[in-house]
Amino acid sequence: MTPVTTLAESSLPTRADLSHTVQGVGVGDLDGDGWLDALVAWGGGSFGLRNDGAGGLALDDTISLVSDVLPASEAVALADLDGDGDLDAMFGSWQGDAWLLWNDGSGRFTAESIPGTAVTTYAIAFGDADGDGDLDAYLSAAVQDMTYEDIASGSEVGDANLLLLQGPDHRFAEAVGALPEDTRYGMTLHTVWLDVEGDGDLDLYVGNDAGPYIEPNHLLLNDGLAHFTKAADCGCDLALYSMGVAVGDANQDGLPDLYVTDVGPPELLFNTGDGSFANATLVAGDAYIPATPESMVSWGTGFVDLDADRDQDLIVTFGQSGQNFEASGIDGVDGPVQPNQVLLSDGVGGFARSPSDAFADGPRTRAYASGDFDRDGRPDLLSVGKYFLQQFHTEGGCPPGATLRLYGQNLIGAQIDVEVGGASHRLWHLPSTTSSSNADEVYVGFGGYPSADRIVITWRDGQQTELVDVPLGSVLDVEQP
């Protein structure tokens, strides 16, 4: 990977209290010109980055509210919420209700607060919870300026996680009673949608940052109408300090697996196909990351095929937490320098650390998002940390595969089956990452073959789009039927 853009504290717009420095980034084409831009959730006052038409990003204050600057925030997600063809946004905050931002198509937004959402929102994940064809939102909540000491003493629990259903007027309201009450207060930093049971509806895997003391990670099973029950004996109820969850097929068996970050070694969970998971961390090579001072606190993570060889690699961001480990009973050293890691898949469940160190350099990284910024058929990366952001272009390895740019109102959870060179593999469009969201794109590796024989996209409503003989390096716009 090659660094393209670096912005540090002195060059970031500062309009609010900088003590709140959890950051997120949403990637998408905000102005409809075909190039990916970004919205950065930032405690100093959120801001926009516009693509220069060659893949680079630059600060652009015309990406803003129609009547004001963007609000300070710490989590962002992008989607076409009203079906008008452009990307809208939701911002999470620590200082009042979450915000809806409606795009006029040019990257100018009209904002409205969402009543009843005054929780400290660390991540927003869109998904169709109730099967009505539009996107709902899960808000992962904790508390601002939490300490593990207070959590361990029992004096602090998280704010309540919220499931917001979108109504016919495109307004969002809490689905009261939809979530088991005892699962809502676990200091949740990231939650992901996935179809664990293969029954066609989206379930929730909840990653909690106070698992040893309040509520372990857990799986919530959806009945298809946005009523959730806690799964028993899923093999995934880990008592961790989780900051991020990735969903992808780690071992090429067509089932969604999980990679979960932690204070300490992250965990890799293989889907067994019966609604439960098996812990495969210790047999998956470098997916086991020892808890050293240089790799103690992992944050945002995700599966993405960086080298276009047809299997899904892992992005893992790291950064010092600043917590008092000794007082909170954590065994380890919170080192001041903790490099990010890229783990390359062998296609059968094993991973090896990439020799490339370009992505490792960001200090105190918290989150990342991916998108094909330069439209070359490869996924690029944008990382954010305490007081900085960095952009990277992917290069080298296999020749590029293809980028499928998805358009529509209910894209999340779409399944993509790819046939290349006589073999098949499966991906899903699940864009949520810690405090952030990837572009509405899917990257299909060809493994060096000149074309993909067949790509079938199965949308959330069961309809399918078939692409045949897709050439190497294609960047294709695919509309949800």
C-alpha cells in the first residue's frame, strides 16, 4: 500500500471540544460524480473530504450542512435512506440526540435530530431489521470518557443500545421491546449485521468493551420482524474488551465467520453451519496476535481481498487506549506505539502478516473504511485516529479484480457468489466497521485469471443479478432491481 493523504491535528478543522476524539469515517460518492468522497466524524467538528478525480482526497468545506458546518460527532454511517439515488448520513454523538443528514445530491445536507437517541453512540450499523425493504439502524452505545476502573468496580454501565426502525415517512424511531433488555448496556463499541442461520433475515452480533464485567459479546437472532432473542450456546459469547467486529468467509466454506478485536489477542470464530461458532484463533496462523506492548489494543477490523487472490484478508487497527491496566486488572502493557496490521489469507482459514508496513504507521488508530478511490479495481483504505487521518492506495500482488459499485435502497446483506477459474467463493456486502462505514462496493478477486466466469448478486428481497465474463479490472455499476 502507498500513502496518499495524511492530515494531522494542525491541519484538521477544529470547531469544537477536542477532548472527544473517537473518530469514524464514512466512504461514498457524496456528490454524484462517480468518485468516492468521505465524511469524517470528528469531535473537533465533522468535515468532508472530496475526491480530486484521480483518487486523492482533500478537505472541502462545501461538503457541509446547507445552513451551517457539520456537527461534532464520533460515529458515521452512509446509505441511501430515502431511495432518491444519493447517499444520506447518520451521525452519532456523545452530547445529545443522533443526527440524520439528508443529501441534496451535491454533498450539501439538511440535518435533523432523531428524538429519543441521546446515548453515547460509538457505531451505527444500517440493515433491514423488519423486512419491509428499507434500512433501519442499530446504535452501539457506551459512555463518554469511560474507565475500566469504574467498570470493574461496578459503578458504571453503558448507555442503552438502540434499534431504530425507519417508518414510511423516512423518519426513525426506537423499536421499543425489540431487543432483550439485559443485552443493551454492555459498553458496546461495535455491532454487525449478518445472517447467521441462513434464513434470509439479518441477525446481530454485539461486541462489548466490558465483557469481563458487564455483558459478554452475544448473538441476537432475528425472527424477521425485528424481534430479537439472545442465542444460547452460540460459542460466540466472548467476555472481551471488544472494539470491532469483522464478518467474512475466512475459510472459503460459504458461511460468515467473525473476527473480534480485544485488549489482548483478537479472536477468530468459524461458523459451523448450525447457528454456532468454533474458536479457531490458535490454528489460524497470524490471526492469533500475541498481547505485546506493540499489539495490545486492537480496534477497527474488517475482511477485504486486498491482493485480489479470491480470498478475504484482514485489516486490524491498533492504538494505545490510555486506560490504567493495573487498576482494572488487565494483564499487559498498553504500549505507546502499536502498529496496524494486514493479515493475508491463505484461502483455507490461515493468515500471514503482510510484509508491507505502509499501513502500520498511524499513531493511535481507531477506525478505518475501504473504497476504490482511484477506480482501478482494487480496494483502498482510509484510517482515522486520535488526531489524524491517512489514505492508502492498494497496489502490487495479483492483478486487480473487479469493483462492483452497488446502488439501491436496501443493499446491506446482499450476497455475492463468484465463479473464477473453476472455483467459487462468496462475499457479503456488510459495510459497517468501528464508528465507520465502507463504500457500497464489493471487491472481487480473480486470482490472476483474465475474467470472472460468473458473478451472481442475491439481494435482500431474493431477486438476483447475474454478470457473465466480467473482465479483469472492471469497475461496474450494479443497480438493485
